Amino acid sequence: MALAVMGVLLKNRREQAPEVQEVLTKYGDLILARSGVHDPARDRGLIALMVEGGEEEVDALAQELEDVTGVDVSTAFFKAD
């Protein structure tokens, strides 16, 4: 099992939020915690996810989020016990 923190940047929150939400719902069983903030002046958003699951599953979540045009994802994995 992998434990990771994932940062998701939406460059145009209003356009991207529905598709990003669909991906997050699909992988909801991996998400331990979620926090998000938005910058109304620039219409961008930043979501922080704490996730746990197989490394392949976490990578698949990141890839599906990055497949949304204008979304950037950074993932930091913690060493397993």
C-alpha cells in the first residue's frame, strides 16, 4: 500500500471542476482527506489530497486528473513501513 500527498492545480476552476469531481468520485475509496481553496481573482483552484492505496491506483488517479485539460498534479509518496 502506498501513502501519498497529491496537489491538484486547476487553472480554470469553473470549467475544470465538474470533470475533476467525477475523477475524485471514481477514486473516492483511496482518498483519506481532501482540502481545497480557490482564488476567485484568477479563477484557479488548488486541491490537496491525502491518499492511500496501491501505487498503481494512486498513479492512475494522478493520470486521470492530468488528462483534464489545464490540470497539473504533483504527488509525493511516503516510504512504506
